[in-house]
Amino acid sequence: MNGLQWWILAGVLVMGGVASLVWWLVPAQPDLAAVLDRLTPTAGPRRRSSPFNPDGVDGARRVGLWAAQHLPAGWVRVPEQDLAILGKARHELVGEKVLMAGIGLVAGPLLSALFVIAFGLPAGVPVAASLAAAAGLWFVPDGEVRKRAKAARAEFTQAVAVYTDLLALERRAGGSGTRQAMENAARVAAAWPFRRIGHALARSSLSEQQPWDALHDLSRELDVAALDDVADIMRMSGEQGARVYESLRARSSAMRSAMLSAEHTKADELARRMALPSTACGLIFAAIAAAPGIMRLLAG
């Protein structure tokens, strides 16, 4: 190894040490949810608003809070509706993005330095590799959030179909008003979509907001169109005194048919994907079986 290669290796080690030292010295920000969990006198942990919101890495929260305090506002765009349905804070996603980019900046020189030392590549290769790795890893958390938010919306839509059936039963019984029927239907199940609906209705009661307007706001916040349709039907019941049992049942049936069609489409797509590997394996085995005869014909 020549002197330049030794200097590159030393720089990589020094950079890793400095990064570890800075990470160790970053002041820790207490997470409010974790503090409340420790202070709550209950046997089990406090329930989250969504199963798609697992406890994030404490390091990501710390880095995200540091970035929110020291970096300019609006320097990174985040999917607000996706974060809302996941119950994920903005600074957590920012912290994950910064951590992933930092991993790319550190891992790029470490990996490319091996090729520089082994094959004598130019010294600019580690710099280009680190920048490319950081840029690629920067968008990895965004893709993960979109994937989890899509699954959460599908689950929320299924819960809205059940909630619509429960609303229809409440309205058919006729013993409760519009707000009471909506709140009673939200209390039936303990699943996280029902809790989100129940919390929205409780806030609307405290703020003297109409319950269907609260569902409209929640629909826009989470980007769940099915909840918007239910709010329109309940508006008719509350403002015009319309009998909405048949409308609710028809809407519930339409949602279930749409979900069933989506599941059929997904199953057909998975079947087509499974056919490709089996076809490829069959062609490979056929080529292997025919290869000796073809080679003899070509040789003869």
C-alpha cells in the first residue's frame, strides 16, 4: 500500500470515531410517551393509538429533535397524512432519514476503501460512493412509511365498514340520537380505528362541533375516503332527520364489495408473480436436459 491509501484508511477511521463521539455527546431528549408509561400505575404498557406505530428507536427521536431545533424549518418534506394514520411524529421520520443518510456517509468510504486498497481505484471513489449511498438511503424511510400507511388505511377502511353496520343497527333501534349512536358504535370495539373515531367524536363534543364534521376532519387528516361517505350520511340524519338505515347498509355493502374486488385483484397479481418463477425453472431444467444433445450435434 502506498502513502495515499494509508491516508484514506486513516481518514475513514478518524471520521468513524468523530461520528461516534458526536453521537455519544448529543443531549438526550426525554420521550413523553415513555415517561408516561413509566409513571402510569398499571401492570401493562400504555396502548398506542395504532398497531402500526411501534416504539421507534430512541436514537432516531433524539436526532430528529436535534434536527428540528438546529436546522431550518421546512428543509425536508414529510408525508403528513401517512404520519397521521401511523401516529408517528414528524421528528421521528426526520431522525430516521438523517440516521440512514449518516450510515451511507460512513459505510460508503469503508466499503469503497477496500476496493481502493485492493484494486488501486482513484481516491475520488470513496467520496462518490458515500454521497450516492447517503442519497439512496435518505429516501428509504419514506418508502417504509408509505408502505405501512397503505396497510393501515386498508385496515381502517375495513373497520369503517364494520362501524357503518354498527351505526345502522343503532339507528334502526331508534333509541338514541345521531351523536349518541355514533359514539356508541365507536365504543363497541377496542381496535385502534375505533379508538381514533371515538377520540375524534369526544373532541367534537368538547369543542361543540357536529360529530359528522369531526368525521370529515378525521377523513381528511388520515386520507380515508370511506369515512367521509359515512359522515355525509350521518349529516343527513342529523340535519334533516332522514331515516338512514338503508343508506348505511347499502354503503357498508358497497365497501365490502370494493374490498373483496381488491382482494381478488391482489390474489390474481400474486398468482401471476408465482407463475413466472415456475416457468423460468421449467425452462432452465429443459435447457439443462437438452444441453448434452445440442452439444453433441454441434460437435458432430
